[in-house]
Amino acid sequence: MRLGRATLRAAALLATLLALALSACGASAALPSGEPCGAAAPEVLAAAAGLVAKRIYVGELTGSETRSDQRQVERDAPLLKAIAGGNRGAINEAVHRLVYSHTHIVRLRITRGASVLSDIGGPYIIAPVAGPLRLHGRTIAHYVLSVQDDLGYVKLVTRFLGVPLVMRGGAHGVPVEGLTPGPASIPDLGPVTYRGVSYEAISFAARSFPGGPLRISLLLPLGGSLTSSTCAQIRSAELARAALLISRRFQLSPASFPVYVKLVRTLTDGLLYIRAGVRELAGSTRPGPSQLPSTGPVTFAGKGYEVSSFSAPSSVGQVRVYVLTRS
């Protein structure tokens, strides 16, 4: 992703993230709130944030932009002709054009066997995808491309989650602005202390360009009253906080409500409803629940959900956004 395009990229993630969403159903009634989450609270908090970060990464691998750019590279006649003719200058010219002219590609590498024919783009790139280049049914080379750089991903995650992010390739940190150096050792899921502050960490494996190992870790600050809430309340509140931060990347209006609702739905697995008083303006399902509390448990077609909500400005005045997550 090119710098300064994080908000535009948010909407573009939808095509792929929609495939990850769970099916939605409908209606409402109270459920027991459950016991305090206790010692499991930090892991529940970290898992909720980790879900969003992982889905953002998956969107970079298999999103509509990525698929479109793969097709464009695979069908680019000047590139294929240059490769077939062994013209290195023409290959570089075609690759440069693909990277810098009206595509989402941030780096593109062309190889034939062990030889790199061209490699153009930024230095710190994640989420590479690869494929063959064919001419008249015959494989003449292979490519690796990415539509996301490290800084773009960091901006999306920190803007959508608001927590410290650590990225490491092997034992080395990635030198990108906005990343936290982090403690020397970070678990897959568990407590860490960094600069005197206690966190719950969650980590997952990713890939750097052109295919090296990359480990992404989130550090979740731990509130003092966390263990007294139920596990469902903790998960709901964290995903609703993500929905709040995501809403600030939009100019909420009737035109943007559907994109925002679908993005939050697919990043969090939660159902989302936007209301002005009792009037529903947009939602993950139609119709939505007849009534929703500001916070608390409900059922939806026999399934239990926890509700969190917040007020947000829009072009039609203040609205209330309700996030329903499975309890």
C-alpha cells in the first residue's frame, strides 16, 4: 500500500474479508451475564485484538486488489514479450510500469529459475503472493508481488486497534516507523513486561517479501478491573473499541454506512447496527433486533450475543453504533 492510502484501502479489504465472515441471523432477549472471566481475561482480550490483526493480514494476501493485480501481471503483453525475448531492459521497463502506474503493487519480482530478471519496489514489504507467467500455454518465468508494505500494515493495525505492534524477521526487528521495539522474547499468547508495563501478547506468523519469515505481535495493555468482567464482556468491549477506531477512518453517512458495517462485520465477526434513536439506519441484517441495550447480553435467533455500543458523529447527526459479538 502506498503511504497515506490507509483509509481507502480499508474499503478495498472488503471483497476478501467478506468471505471470512460468519453467517448472520436475527431477534432479542436477555441472557445470564455469566461469571467473571478471572485469570483467562488477558488471553480473551488478546485473542479479540489478534482476530482483527490477522484478518487485515489475510486481506492483503487474498483481497480483490491482490487478485486484480495478479491477473494484470499475468496478462501483461509487453512483460511477457520481453521475458520471452530475453530483453532485460524491456523487462525492467514493464515491471517499473506495473509497480508505478495505476496498480496497487508495491513490489514486483520476476524470476526464471534461480535468476532474478527484475525486482522493483520498496524495501520493507509483507504478504507476498506468487505465480507463473505463461505465454502460449508455456511457463516462461515466475513472479512475486505484494500490495502492502510494512508501514501500511502498521498504520492499519494501529489505527484500527490502537495498541503497540512488534514485527520481527527472525531475530531482527523491522526498521519501520511506528513499530515498538518490544521485549527480547514475546510469546505466542501470554504475559510480557516491557519498560515496566505489563501486557498480554499475541503473535502470529506472516511472510516478508519475497517469502521470508515474519512474526507479528500485538501488546495489549491490561486494565486493573479486567478480571472482574465476564469473558464475553471483555471480548465485546475490545471489538467495539476496534469498531470505534475504524469509524474514525470514515466520514460516516448513509452512503458510507454499508461499507463501514461490512468492514467491521468481517474484521470482528460481530454484527453491527447503526441507529438514530429507535430508527435503524444500517445493519448487518435486515431487519435488525427490535431492541438493543447500550451494553449487555441479548439473543439473536436463539444465539447468545454480548452488546457494546458507542455514539458517533455522522452527516445525519449523532448516531449510536451497536456491536454484537458471540457470547
